[in-house]
Amino acid sequence: MGSVVGDLSMSLDGFIAGANDGPANPLGDGGGALFAWMSAGPERNRIDRWFCPPDASAPIIEEWNTEGGAIVSGRRTFDIANGWKDGHPIDCAASVTQQLLRAGLLDEINLGVVPVLLGAGTRLLDKVGPLDLEQVRVVESTGVTHLRYRVKH
């Protein structure tokens, strides 16, 4: 059986969406900054309409496309994204990730930590600890630092 991996972009202060998120403001106030790195690369790295990652981030995106078997996201994210009317670029939600961590069902967590402070919004890692994590990878890139941790069960 494959691994269950959570993968989200997060602000330095721990938010995956800014305050006031909803269908009219899907990423919340300032939340768009969390995903700017995904299109900050040179045109030669273009994968599709959403992804044109910086050179150091290209292998991360490639992993999503080659190693991912299924994407699980929460109902709230689905509703805010209006049912992904424009397609689903790749997304996971805080609530689903928190539930998997609390249940001991998440094997790894990938965090794209973006150098921005949102100050409020949807926090990713509330009420999930204590957890013992093993650092597996750190990749510095343009506008993001990719961190990968294995959850020790």
C-alpha cells in the first residue's frame, strides 16, 4: 500500500489561507501569496496553466504528478473553490490533514513554507500534537522552502 502524504503551502506563521476566505475570496486576504511560487519559474518549466515552478521546485511538482495516486480534499475547500469549476490544480485542506494526523493515518507531510505572514486565517497544524516528526528533506527555492517530514508512529 502507498503512503498517505499531506502537501500544502503555508505561510511562515502557519496559515494555509488568509482571513475572510470564501467563494468570492478563495484564498482569503493575502492568501494568493502562498501559491505565487508555483508560477514563478522560467517558461521552460511550464507544466500546465497553473504550474511554471522555479528550477528548485520543479522536482517537487514532478513528484505530485508521478507519485500521487489520489487527492483528498475537504468539503469546505470544494465549496470555496466552487466545485473546481476551472479544474483542480492540486490541493489539500487543513481539516482533512488535521484529522489524518490525529488518527495516525498520515505517513508524511510536505510543507511549502512561503515567506509571508498572514496574521489570521485557516491555520494548518492546530490541535494535532504532540507528534514526533523526522525531517526527510529541505529544498530552498524561489519564494518557498519545501520541507518534508515523516510522521513517526
